[in-house]
Amino acid sequence: MIILFSKILMHALMITGFVFVMMLVIEYLNVLTQGVWQRGLRGNRWRQYLLAAFLGATPGCMGAFAVVALYSHRVVSLGAVVAAMIATSGDESFVMFSMIPGTAGFIFLLLFLVGLVAGVLTDILCGEKAAAVSHELDLHEAETCECFPRGKIVQQWKDCSLSRGVLVLVLFLFIFGLLAGYLGPPTWNWIHITLLLTSGVGLFIVTTVPDHFLEVHLWEHVAKTHVPRVFAWTFGALLIMHLLVDYFHLTGWMQGNRLLVLLIACLVGLVPESGPHLVFLTLYTQGAVSFSVLLASSIVQDGHGMLPLLAESRLDFMRIKAINFAIGMGVGLIGYVIGW
């Protein structure tokens, strides 16, 4: 049992480390390109659907949050939100790329296409038109975030904050674990090399960004908010998977009751929370559930993307969740019939 826990712990640390580094990079790029996605939404409805689905497919919750913010300002239509929420997998997208990189790319392509079609059909059936941009959203209206403060980096290290020191130490330890073979695949394949390269990029970001960027975007948003939750859900999902597969021997039952498991996966996907989807992801990696179950779960769940809309409009929240549930079940059943 101790050996099992240690293996699960190291696997969860590797996945969480990859998620952490990728979140740093996405946050960095999000600030660098601030406002670009909004300007691109000016235009016809097809451009809105395409960009909404693209923002949803962007790893993490930022793209989904952006689409919800635009919808609350009546910049995009209900169908655009449906497209984004089907395309998104929230923080789980990073985990999927770390565990099943090849399959994850195929899944996100399918999610993008399904989201695009679902968004168009939603507005046609609901009689809604994509909204025209009426005004600009203010992004960081009180201040401008600088990503690379030339001439100030040395001074930042002379006055090094606790958060910067902690993040650099964590990244150094993660890189050491990769180099020493404690973390990552046992062989130096492309996955191991990618982990090392992205970790190096993350270390560069942490060592160079100004204090404001580090405190607000990397420490408060990524390190304190997302990383503990990702680790807890990843460790829990891996543990549940091992118990179901190795101790309770439920693999045969799940494979023999695929329709019931499909329904359960879609019902769990209704929860507006990052994490439950990881249970079905880990079960898929062990061959306990089929690809159609994983795909349906990915369609229905949306990470934290819908939480801002829940505060804005409970009716719209329930409408979009109902639409995504129906589409997830429909696509899952099609996958079941064709043998996925």
C-alpha cells in the first residue's frame, strides 16, 4: 500500500507540475495579447462562433471566462457561450495533455467542431442572433501589466519577495526531479523533453516578471488558487482509479454497463467544478471506460467556466447546461453505436 501511495504521489506531482508550468505560460501569453481576442470578435456571427470555440479550447478557464464576460455585456450570443463551454475542459485540459497527449489533441479537435455546430444550432433553434459589439470591455483598466521590465530585473532580485523565492524554488525542484528521473516518463522521450523545456520557460517567466505581475497573476491566481485544487483532484482521481480497477475489480462491470457509465459521466459533468472529470480520464487511461464516455464527459463538463454565469443568470446557466448535457449524451450514444 505504501508503494502504491508513493507511485500515485509522484504521478500526481508530475501532472500538477506540468499543469502549473503551463498555467504560468498561458497567463503570461494572456497578458501579452491582452485585448486581441476582443477586437477579433467584431464582425459577423461566424467569426464570433469560431473565436468563442477557439477561446473555449484554449487550455485553462481564461478563455471560457472571457466568453462569459462578453455574453454578460451582450457582445456574443447564447450560442457562442455554448460553443465555448463545449470546447473547454478547464484546468483538466492540461492534465489530459500530460496523460494522453495524442488522444487529447484529437479530443480537443472534436470538441471544437462539436462546439461550433452546437453554437450555430443553438442560436437557430432559440431564435437568437449573435450580438453586435456595443462597447469595449475594460481589461485591467486601472493599470497596465508589464511582462518584461528591462533594467529592473536585477533590482527585483535584490528585493526578492517571498512568493518569487517560493515559485523559483518549486520550479528548480521540479526541474531537478525531471533531470534525476524521479518525475516524468522513465525514458527520455518527447514527453520528458517537453516537460523539461516548458519548465525552463516557466522558470524564465518567474525570474523576470515584475512584482505586480508575479503577485497578482502567478501567485494569487495560479499558485494559490489553481495548483492545490489540481493536485488534490489529480491525486484523488488516481487513487479512486486504482481502487476501482485493482482492488474492487470494477473494470469488467464498467465495460459491461457502458450506457449507464455514459449517463453517470454526463451527470457528473453538470457540476461546475474542475476535477470530477479526472476520474473518467484516469479510468480511460486504464481501459476501464471507452473513448465515447471520455468524449461525452469532456463535452458536458466545463471546469470553472460557467461559475461567473451562475452568478450573472441562473436561467442562462441552466439553459446552457441542459443543452450541453443533451449534446454530450447524443455524441456519446453515437460513439457507442460506432464502437468508440
